[in-house]
Amino acid sequence: MNKNPIQSNLPEFGQSSMTSECLYQHPKPKSVAKEVASNVAAWSLVFSILLGLSAMFINQADKTSNRQVEAIATSVGTNN
């Protein structure tokens, strides 16, 4: 009775596939051209979204300005 009864039923663990040499390989170097192309594509997408948003805001500001000019002209009584 030298064994602890709780630990006597534990399985024997051998070398697992989780600790194979595949996990210890060095990472493969990335292609610099692919990384640059990916960064250029990402930044061009960001810039195009920002450019589109700024164009929308400028267009809306022009419309609001035109409505204010028409309202002032109507209130003063001069019609163009």
C-alpha cells in the first residue's frame, strides 16, 4: 500500500504529438514585396474612405450655404 489510491489510476504519458519538432521550427521569413503591397493597399483604402467622407462634408456644407443664401434673399425680398 505504498501507492496513493487516487494517483494509482493515472495513465502513463509518453511523448505527445503536441511536443513534436514541428512546434519548434523557426518562422519562415515573410516576403518584403507582399508586406509592402499589403500596407499600400491598406493605406490607400483608408485614404479613399477619408477622401470620400471629406467630399461628402464639403458637398453638404455647400448645400447648407446655398439654402441660407436663398433664405436670406427671400426674407430681404430680392429674388434672383
